[in-house]
Amino acid sequence: MIDMPNAILEVNELTTKYVTRFGEDVYAVDHVSLKLEEGKSLGIAGESGCGKSTLALSLMGYYFPPLHYTGGEIIIDGTNISKMSPDNVRKSILGREIAYIPQAAMNALNPTQRIINFIEDVIEAHDPYKTKKEIYELARKAFEFLGLSAGVLKRYPVELSGGMKQRTVIAIAVLLNPKVLIADEPSSALDVTSQKMVIKMLRNLMENGFIKSMIFITHELPLLYNVTDDIMVMYAGQIVEIGTAKQTVFDPLHPYAKGLMGSMIVPEEGLRDVKLTAISGTPPNLKDPPDGCRFAARCKYALPQCKVGSIDLRPAGDGRFYRCIFSEQELREAYKHG
């Protein structure tokens, strides 16, 4: 894995599963390791069902059935939260050390409460000694930084536009200045202009000290080039490639990462004229994942040996890591010949 001696977030071999009502185990996050430095942002990309959102929920160390922790470590600024009790995680970790902007953030607000009352409930759960005046001032500063007037605090969610709701949820997530902010597809279902606004807001929050680092999750791999420093590509619960944003977007190495990039229209210069290609087939059933490379059944370069044993991440010459039996040179040669 990429060496980061000053990592603010370190995840080692994290494995979490869903347990179905029939007692079947579905390993949606399978031995995932990653590191994130203060002041840096990490993108996580992959198609629907690859484990991105489950990883986001797992990183907070706060599990609700059917999601269960199975093994591994989550270390935030030196504190291992993996085996902390749910009460301790809720009181001392969530919001302070790590915060989360959920998918469909515009629907995350309680429709029966004014925004300020919702915020009071959130803050008092972490700091019962804060006065209502202190909470109001804390909220006012965050809201005004994100272009929302203090008057929004007195409103109900139904009185806000979709963009205002989005900014409100973001403001609430950063009220306690978390060290790590996880944004789970915050720009999905938004038009291009609104996407740019959300991305700019998240960058400004980090540049102005509201958050120290960020994980940005999306299925739109090219989008991450303008948002994050590094990109991790997931497939069937595993990391298949992790490197810099430039490497992953302009020169993906793993066949799945390459297929993912090739299936999207990219406005970036140098990629505009690349012919679109589709990834054939469907992801494997994680109740019974295949041996070997989980992408092998969909990979046109796969050999019989790709489908046996276990395949680990390996380093490439440019510092990235990828999960494949082929050397970097062999993959590049294969790509030349289509």
C-alpha cells in the first residue's frame, strides 16, 4: 500500500459483512487496507454494488444489523476504533473524528424539526455542556461559510430548495470539525453546475480548516480527477487498483479500472476522443465469490490461472498498486493489441 507515515486514517485488512435473513454471509468489504494523510483527499470509485457505500459505513465503526464487523483495524489519528463500544463511538468518534454525508443527503433531514432544533439534538449528543447560544453561533458560522443565511436555521426542511438542503447537510456534518469527512456520492442526481458547486464547497471546507481530510465516493471515476489526490477502485468488495488521480484516470492499469474509464464520457483533454467501450457481464454474487480474480469472468485478458487461489495487490513501477497476476508490462502489451 502507498506509504504514508503521517496518516490521519489507517485501515488494515478491514472486513465487514451483511447477514441475510436466511443466515447467509455477504462480504461486501473484504480485507480492505488504505491510508489517508491530513490535508489529502481519497476518491473511491466502482460500479453499483462494489462495496463503496458499505466501506463508508464500515469506516465509522458504528454497525447496525444486517451490517456486521468481522475483522481488521480502523485507526483515526492514532485511536483504534474497531472494537470500541457503539456508545463510545457515537459520543467520541462520530462527528468529531469522522463524519459522513450520506447518499440522498437532501432527504437526510428530519421533516418535523426546524434545522436549529435538529442541530441542537446532534451537538448535545456529543457535548451536553454546550449552551443553545454556543450551538447557534457554531451553526451560524458554518452555514454562512457555505452561503446560507442564519435565517435558514429557523426553517423546516420543506421550506428549503434541494441545493439548500444539500448545503445544510454538509454544514451539519462539519460542525465539530471532523478529521475525516466521508462524502458518499454527494454530487449524484445533481446537474453539472450544482456538481461543481458541491465540489468547490468541499474543497473550501478543507482549505479553511473545517475538515482535515476527505474521502469522496462516486461511480463516476473521471469526476474524481478534479476532486481528489488519490483514487481507489473497488470491485466485488476488494481494492483492484489504488494510485494517484492522474494515474487512475489517464492511465488505468487493472483491466477493470481501464474498463470503467472506457465506459464513461470524459471531458478532460486527452480523453475526449477515446472510444467508449462496455464491460460485459455482471459482478459476482458475494454470497459465494469466485476463487482467484473476481473480475476474471468479465475480463477478456483472463487466463485459467486467473481463476484459482488468491490474488494480492502488487506494486507497479510508478508507485501504484493493482490486483492482477499479470505484470505491468504484460498488461500494457495486451492493451496495445486490444
